[in-house]
Amino acid sequence: QVRLVESGGGLVQPGGSLRLSCTASGSIDTIYVMGWYRQVPGKQRELVAVIDSGGGTNYADSVKGRFTIATDNAKNTVFLQMNSLKPEDTAVYYCRFVTGGQGNSWGQGTQVTVSS
């Protein structure tokens, strides 16, 4: 079983920055994809950014140029650097790993609130 632990959420003013981290532990086989998603009440969970094992990335249009996804493969960790945050970025952020054997694994979520 793969366990994901997220950290780094919190309250920040508009224009500020936060860095989210997600570390995987447990029976980790090959990691194919790592990513970040977010969800607000009443809406579907949406993709924020993903990175594959080859380093290819994909971002939601709404965060391009402001958010950056990166990994520390030696530590099975994925990061999301969020700059120029806007109130509409407020959501619960979830990390996701796609691994061989276990398939999809999700973190517990971390709240990001952008407000003055």
C-alpha cells in the first residue's frame, strides 16, 4: 500500500506564495505520474499540475506561469510551488501518485486559503 502525506497548506494573502509537498511511503513500485489536484465544495476535483516519469509536465490553464511542479525522486516527493496566488486558488489540494502495482493513490488533502 502507498501512503501519501501532504504538507504546506495554509492562509496567504493575494499575491503571496505557498509551497506544497507530498511524500510517498510504503510499497512503492515504479512511479509513473505525480500530480496535484484541487477541489472546492460543490465542484468536481480538477487537475492543477502533473509530472510524469520522463519529466513531462501539464498545467491547468488557470495556473500556468504561476505554479510550478517539481519532484525529488530520491525522496519520492512532489512539490507544488504556488506564486501570485489569487482568491480563486482557494481549495483543498490533493496529491496523486500513479504507481505500478498500486495504481492510483491520493493524499488526504491540504487546505489552501487565499484571502486578505
